[in-house]
Amino acid sequence: MQNTKLSTPHRRTRGVTLIETLCVVSIVATSIGLAAPGFSGWKDQQALLGAAAQLETDIQYARSQAVAMNTVVRLSVRTGEDGSCYVVHGGTEDSCSCSATTGAICMGPSPVWRQATLPVTGPVRLISRGVSIAFDPAHGTVTPATTFKLQAATGKTLHQVVNIMGRVRSCSPDNAPGFKAC
């Protein structure tokens, strides 16, 4: 009698087991949990850098607008309980004001070229003593020279220093990477 052995072909299973899937999911969840606080700080830092870049751009715009239109152009800043704002406008120092809730408000024929609001609940605050700086059309100079302080919700601060020539330099009292110390 012949010994016949019935053989079935050996099949390999493909895919992953439930245990393997749970291990991967737990590693991913742990990684996300560890990265989330760092992402929040990064997001606040990017908001601060963006606000500082926008303010610097608007200051340079006001200076170039004064020279191009041969008229005095002002950048007026207001800080209140609802937040802070600034407006780039023509006319006298008192002709335009702004509010973080309503935006720019101007009296008479004062043109408004730019405006920005930073509400108190936002990621960045503009700290200023409520100045209005004027750009001279003949020379592009500014009166008075001033410093604008931008502060993130995390407490990190950037200063935008405007010198008498109307040039802006950024510095950080917190020694933020990429910026000179103030």
C-alpha cells in the first residue's frame, strides 16, 4: 500500500494583525500628544512674525506714499481696552483714528491707505503709547522716531524701531532667534 500524503499548498497571509495596528495607533497618538504643545508655541511665534512683517511693510508703504504723492502721510496708532489698531492716512494728526472693533474713522477728506486691527483676544498685541508719526514728503524722514512693541500671547516680544530717516529695524528683548537683541 502506498502512503499518499495529501498536501495543501502553504498560503501566506497578507495584511496586519489587530495587535500590530493598535501598536501603530498608540505610537502615532503619543507622538501627536507630545508635539501639540510645541505646535501651539510655533503658531504664536508665526503670528508674531507675521504681524511684525506687516507693520514694517506698512511703515515703508507710508514713507514711499509720502514721497510719491508729495504730501505728509501719517501712521496713527491707538491702543484701547478692545485691542489696538493703526491706520496709514493723509491729513492732520487728529483727522483719523481707529479702533480694534470698528477700524479706521476719519474726519473730512483724509484718505486712508492702509489699516490693521489687533483685537485683545487675538494672538498678537500692539503695545504703543498712542503715537502718530508723520512722514515728510521732501526727504522721507519721520517725526517722531519711535518704537512699536508687538507681543504674542506667549509673552514673546518683537520691537519695530523707526529711526528719524524712516527706516525700520526689528529687535527682540527676548533674544528671539534671527533678531538682534534690544
